[in-house]
Amino acid sequence: MSMHVLRVPQIDLAAVLADPNPEIDLRVQALETSTRNFLKAVANYKTRTIANIADKRATHAAEKKRATERVSNLESETNQCKMQEIQLVADLQREAEERKEAELGVAAFKRQLTTLRERCTALDSQIEHYRAVSGNLEREKKDERENLGLTATQVAAQTEAMERRLGCVVEGVDKGQILVRMSKLDPSNPEREFTFVLDVSSNSYKVITATPSLAALPMLLAQLRESKDVMGFIKDVRQAYLDMIQMNSS
């Protein structure tokens, strides 16, 4: 701020005193003008200063408001971070528990896998054993079939020979039972048949049926149980039927 400085005029005091009507021009008007200008300058300065202070106060208030908002935002973000931290810790704990459970589950599965592998190994061993047994049984079965075939051939030949010698026909009628049919025994009726069914399923041989009935059967069965000779038994039954026919015809 520039101010006009009122210069005090130089006064010749001797000349003033020598004047019969001394008078000093104090320049009151200029002083008043200068004073008014000074007061006006002071008022302007005060106004500008107050305005400047108001502006600074408003600026400070605005900055304070922004700072308060920033603090509030930071506190909100801090609270959110704390909440997120709490949630993260909870998630980490849950993940740790889940990982622990998963590790326990994996360990259990590994034990089960080990057990299953051991069982598979044992089953493989059993399978190999059963394959070996099956192979042996198959070979034995094959040998048995061959032996049975040979025996069946021999039995068929023996049966055919027996039928020719005894004049009878032998047939299988049930499991362990044979039917023996005889003919050409009765001279008066050569076509007449004499039949009986013999149970050979066990050593306690039994005659299921006999046509016609034969009184000597119990005795012949007793001899069969001792001798186990089925062919001899058939021959004896044939002879018993022949004796019965001769006895009936005499």
C-alpha cells in the first residue's frame, strides 16, 4: 500500500516573529485530506484483511472438511480392511480345517488303497491257485472222461455179452436202477417176459418190482449183498424163473 507523506513546511521563525501580525499556515486542510486518505486506506486495508481472513477461514474450513472427509473415508476403509482381515483369518482357519480334513481323508484313502492292493494281491494269488487247481481238475476230468468212456465201452460190451449169454435185456430206468427183461424162458409161451427192477445205488441191493413174483428173491438178494456179483444175481434169478416154470408145468 502506497501512502502520500505530508511534508512539513520549513518555517522561518524569525521572520514570523518580526511580522506585526504573525500567522503560521498549518495547512489544516491538507492535513485533514491526508488524514481522511489515511483512514480510508486503513479502512480499505481492514476490509481487504478481513476479506483475506474470511477467504483463508473458508479455505481452511474447506480443507478441514476435506481432511475430515478423508479421515472418515480412511476410517471406513480401515474398518473395511479390518473386517476383510477378520474374514480372511476366518477363511484361512476354515481352509486350514478343510485341508486337515482333506489330509485325513487322503490318509484314510491311502490306507484303504493299501488294503485293497493287499487284498488284490491275495486274490491274485488265490486266482492263480484256483487256476492251477482248475487246470488239475480239468486234466483229471479229462482223464476221468476218457476212463469213463473206456469203462462205458467195456460195460456196453460186457452188457451185450451178458444179454446174449443170459438171454435178457438190461436197461437203465432211473438213477442207480436197472430194468432186466427176460424172454424165451417158458416153452409154452416163448414171448412171455419175466422182468424185475434192481436198485444198485448202494451195497444194500434191493429189488423194486418183479413180474411175476419170485419166492426165491429174498435169498438171492442176501447172496448178492455178500458177493456183489450183479451178473451172477441175474443168472440166479433166470434160473429161479426156469425152476418155477418147470415146477408149475409138472
